Amino acid sequence: SIVLVSALIFHQQTRLSQDVQPALAFIILWGALIWLSMVEGSQAAMVGLAPVDRRLYKETHPISYQICEYSHQGDNLDRYLMGRQF
């Protein structure tokens, strides 16, 4: 489907590619896809790491440890997941 959408963009058969340069529309498409994949990946990682003892990766992955310390406090994870639904 990405090949089809890219072809439609370069042939100016989408509204965005008609309003701006097709190259800019292509960059916007890939930027949105990369952003979406990071958001979905972070959601899967937060849910998957919830039952794991955080001391196991405290030294090797300090940024992940800090994020999980905050996101797994109280009902933060539940609120994040509910917010992603709407």
C-alpha cells in the first residue's frame, strides 16, 4: 500500500500533493509513518515491560529505566493506554 500511495503522490492524485509539491507530500507521508511507528512501538514496549523487574535493565538501558519508572507509577500506564483510544 505504501508503494501505491507513493505513486499517487508523485502523479499528483492526492489532495496534499495537488496543494503542495509532491516531494513535500512524500516527506510528510514518511514523517507521519515514522512517528506512528515510534508511538506504537513505545506503547508495545511499555505494556511488555510492565511485568519485568526494572532492576534487570537499570544499568544497561538507563533511559528505558527512567521512562518505565515514571510510566509504571500508579495508574499512569492505564491513563496512557486509555488516552490512545480516543
